[in-house]
Amino acid sequence: MGKIEGVQIKNFGPLKDVVMGKTLNNQKGEALGNITAVIGPSGNGKSTLADAFGFLADCLEIGVEAACDAKNRGGFQQIRSQGIDEPVKFELYYREKNTIRPITYELEIDEDAMGRPYVKEERLRQRVTKRGRPLSFLLLQNGRGYAYEGKEGGADDDGRSVQGEKVDVELADIRKLGIVTLGAMKQYERIEKFLNFLKSWYLCYFSPDAARTLQTAAPQPYLNRTGSNINNVAQYMYRENKRDFTKVLKEIQTKLPNIEKIEPVKFDNGQMMLKFWEKGFKNAFYSPKMSDGTLKLFAYYLLLHESNPRQLVFIEEPENGLYHQYLKLLADEMVRSVGTGYSKQLFVTTHSPFFVNALSPNSVWVLEKGKDGFSNIKRASEYDFVKELSGEGVPLGDMWYSRYFG
């Protein structure tokens, strides 16, 4: 369990310095909710914001150097903001639940004398009391530093140990994140929990063409990033929890009234595929013959009804390929799905006012380009009259479309 209450990104492409929600150095900010939508014109940084989350996930999985080159990023120099010589920096302000003090994760990535990216600094902090500065329970600079075992303890800003068991640490590879190495060890309990939170992220790069590929009959609990295993996830849900699977189908059928039934089918050669029955047709259609929109909507509903959900999900432009009247219904379902607790958090980028109509001003952030070419971000509720008009029943997406803000 857990969610991000705030994030700061510095020197990452057009995101020279953007802050969303509450962070260590922005304690007056209002914490991010369980659903956050980012809007704005094309070219203002929405895809870069999504890629910042993807970049962190890739750093976790394959290391910072490989992450800089992955997904056509073009290397560290192409990632770092133009004209900037400082490191790329990230801060995540994370809370496991409301009874546990928040944790701040800070990461700095720079290049060495050979032009290779490396982890310059990595830090985890948490207060041990209700007041006062948080104590560092992990601090690595150029791969060297310390970590604290157990649930409590840390060092102040001068490195003096306040309580807990301090262990000196030196990493063998400064291009790998320290939390990956130390989080694999049980004695570093807080690092392990934070690492598991990051590992649970799901960055959606759903591709209808990938979803049409044939897969072996291997039930899988989670969609992969492209959705190529959508048949396997449906098979898993059908096998493990038919009631939830039936619920998903009923939800989809209310949005796509021409679909009467969907079920996974296993073939003799071990492959499996989804079978769709449409009204007016005697024979079913297999998933490769279904429209992009039908497959996408089906994938989103599978994602929203996971029995053990990923803690953070990021979806770019869910409106692509979907009929506009479905978008508010999908947004409503997303809001219901994330609820108010700490089990699931959803980030979305969108161009659709129909989708935004289902959201509150506090849940929507607007990216705009400044005169210097870098992006600025602002909550919709901070614009003049938006909160008041929303309180009077004016839909937020309609206000955005009519240029009341953004």
C-alpha cells in the first residue's frame, strides 16, 4: 500500500522545475489525490511528464545508463534540459498510509568525465517524531554512504546518528540505484517497502496491435505494458475469480451495448484468445478482429478491476480510439476504482474535455509553456473562478474547452 503525495522533477527535458502536490520543501502544498489528470496543449510536456515516471521505472529495472538510452530517449544529454549543466533531479514524497510518517526519496543523476550517466546522489528520509527535520535512513553519494536497518532511526543533515543501527555502504556499480541492492535485504525494512512500491508501478503503453497477437495459454494476473497478454489476464481472472470477471463484462457491455458476451478460449495447441459475441451475429469474433476501441476499453476495465491492484498506474491519453461519449463514463469508473484509501493511485494525461468533465478542479493539473520554453504546471483549482463555477455545477471540461483556464 502507499501513494505519492507530491513529486518534483528538475532538469528533465522541458520540465526544468515542476512541483505537483506536497513535497519536503513544499509543505504548504496540498497532497495529490488518488487520481491526477494532466492536461494542456500538445508540445507542453505531458508526454515528458509521463516519461519521467517511465524513466524512474526503467532506472529501477535496467540502471540509469540503459534507461537514458531506452525508448528512444537518446542518452543523458538529450534527457537533460537544454542549457542546463546541473544533474537531473527527482523527489517523490510518499506515504504508506495515513498513520505512518511520509518518506522522501531524492535522486540525482549526472554524467561523469567520460559522459556516462551515473547516480550522483540518492537519499531516503523520514521524520522520527511529528516535528523537526526528517532523518536520512539512506544516503549515497557517488555510490558511498550509509543505510539504517529496521523501522526507525537515521542521521541528521550533518550525518550525526540520532538512533538506529547505521551501516556503511559502498556500491559496486554507481549506475544502479542503491535502493535496488539494499531493498533486497530484509534488514533494511523501510527501503524494502519503498522498493516494492516502486516495483508495483504500471506505465501503460497499450497497443491494440500488440493485444491482437496470439499468446500461449499461460494465465497471468497483470497486464504487461503493451497489453500483449490481455488474453492471458482475462483467462487468469476467468479462472481465479469468475464473479469479478462477470462484473467486468457487465460493465463493458453497458458501455458497448453491441457486445453480448466475452470469454477466453484455449486452443488445442496451447494458445488462447478472447472470443466476442456481438448482437446480430450468430458466430463470435476473435480478439484480432475487434476494433481498437473495444480492445482498449476491455483492457482498461481489466486494469481497474485487478484483485490485487498495482499501486500506481499511469495512462497516456486514454481517449485515443474511444468514442467520446464513453470517456466520462470511463473517468467515472476510474474515480470509483481508486477510491479514497492507499491501495491505488492513477495518473492520466488527456486532451479530452469529456474525460475532464468527470473530475474535480483539485484533481486536474494544467501544463503550459513559459516564455523561456520550459513547462509550468498549475492546479485547475488555482485559476480564477474555476472552483466557484465548478461548485455551481459547471463541468470542468466544458470550462477548459471554453478557455476559462489553461
